[in-house]
Amino acid sequence: MTDFTRREIKTRFMELLSEKNLDKITVKELADVCGISRNTFYYHYHDIFEVLEEIFQCEIMKVVEAEKRYGSLKEAFLMATKFAQDNRAAMLHVHQSTKKTFFKNYLIRVSDKIIKEYIYQQAECLEVDESDINLLTVFYKYGLLGILKEWIDSGLQGGKEEVIDRMAFILEGNVRNSLRKISSK
């Protein structure tokens, strides 16, 4: 019953978040929509923000557990933005709230995991120091985050995929070339 209730709270919370700003959602409203008492809500979560953090953490774990091999930089970038794309209205409502750092931190963490995994894949059979992998991860992660910031600031309106397509086309092969340079020094 506990798992069911937590899932129901998260599902209904995302539905509410798709309709309104995070700052406007109350525990009472969420409990009512779930058909539970406020006490039941507080048995499972301290506040609304803990629900949001758990949702983001679950999404990050999906990325980590997938152990996906990315065939291209574009594929890695698109995977990093999938949850935001699939939940466009909800993420915009988080971004427009006083707690927009929740969304920003989620994007940083998921981008770091996906980009680092892509770079590790590109580093196969090369002798590359961990500090160099971390440096390349930071570089590409913040490039992606810059694109995402522009996309979010535009209200999550189209254009993200076109920009990612173009950026990936321009940068494709650069990660592997950089890693080759590093390994031959």
C-alpha cells in the first residue's frame, strides 16, 4: 500500500504540475486529488518539494541503470533532455517557480551522467586520465546546458532538436579526437 500511495502521489503531482506553477500547488490540493488525507501525505513526504526531488531522483536512476550505449553525441544530448521534453509543461512550471533550482540541478545531474557515459564509451581502448574525462564532461555538459537554458527561457518552444542536431553535427568526432590527443601525450 505504501508504494502504491507514493506512486499515486507522484502521478497526481505531475498532473497538477502540468496544469499550474509549482508555487501554486498545495499539500491539501494534492491530497484531495489523490483521495488521501493530509496526514497520509505527511506520512510519506515532508512537503511538495520532497515529492519533486524524488521524481527527479527516480529519473536520474533510470538514466544510470539503463547503462545505455550512445551511438552519437546527438543521441546522448537527446537522452539528457528526454524527461524535460516529455513533461514540457510541468518542467516549465517548475522553472517559473521560486524553486527553479530543482529543475536546474536535475538537468546538471542527468547531463553529467549521460555525457560522462558517452565520453567513457569514446575513450574505450585509449589510455586517458580520469581528470581529462572529467574536464571533457564539464565542457560538453555545460554546452548542452547552455542550449537547454535558451530552450527553457523560450518557454520550451521548439527549436531544441534543431539546435542539438546542428551542434552534434558540428561536434561529432571531436570527443574521440580530443581523447586520442590526450592519450598520445
